[in-house]
Amino acid sequence: MPRRYAYRCELLARSLDGTYEAILATYRAPTPRLAARWARDTAGRYAELLAPAPAAPYLGGAPLIEAPPEGPRPDVKLHAWADSDERYDGVLRTLAADHTYAFTVTDYGARYEPRLNPLPVRRPPQTPEFTRPVAGRGRHRRPRVLSHFPTASLCR
């Protein structure tokens, strides 16, 4: 029987001196294609957060300082990686061979790494079955008629 895998996808941020690590995003994908798609979308989203447009509404008019052009630009590398079909195919081939895929970009204070790890799965994921509620049980009961109130005397 062939071995089945799920894929743990995460975006890590690590300090350059190795003293701090943070998980920025995680996802568990059932297929290599969904894992690669998540990595592509997440890399693009975080590239936008690393180098926001000055008119971005979430900045609220905060002052921005432009980075020097010769400095590290992780946002450019993340965008290039996310927009490349060849790299997307490389991720799919790596995951199909049951290997971990990781890509690292660096700026002045941190390393950012999208990482996709295959995880062995004991049994295939099960899809939930739709079941109708059983009459008379749970919150789908019919309303009870309260017979201890004399309705005839209230209607006079």
C-alpha cells in the first residue's frame, strides 16, 4: 500500500543571531498542490506586508522611511518566488518526492522561510457525512404543547 502524506506548511521568521523564532503562518494541506498554492499565496501576502504601499489603508498615515536601494529586499525576492511558475513546479516535484521544501530570504534583522514538510498519515482523511437530525432529539424537537394552562378561560 502506498504511503500517504499530509503537508505541514509554515512561514517562519528567525532573528539573524538565532535567538528568536516566530511562526507567522501555518496550514496543514492534504495534497502537494494545496501546499504549494498556500506557500505561493502566503509569500505574496507577506511580501506586501514587508514593503507596504504608502497609501495602504492599514497604515493609517504612519510615516514610512524608504529603504536604500542597495539594501536587502526580501519583499522583491518573495514576490519573484511567488510569481514564478518554474519555482511552483519545483515545489510540486520536491513534495511529490516526499522531501521538505524550504526557501529563505533575509533582511536587516530577520530571515523569512516558507517551509513545507511532508507528514506521514496513518489513514486517509475522512469526509464528514451529512446526517439529518432525528425527530424528537436535540434542539430540533417539536414545540411541546403546555396542557396545564387552561386556554379556554383565557379566551373569554
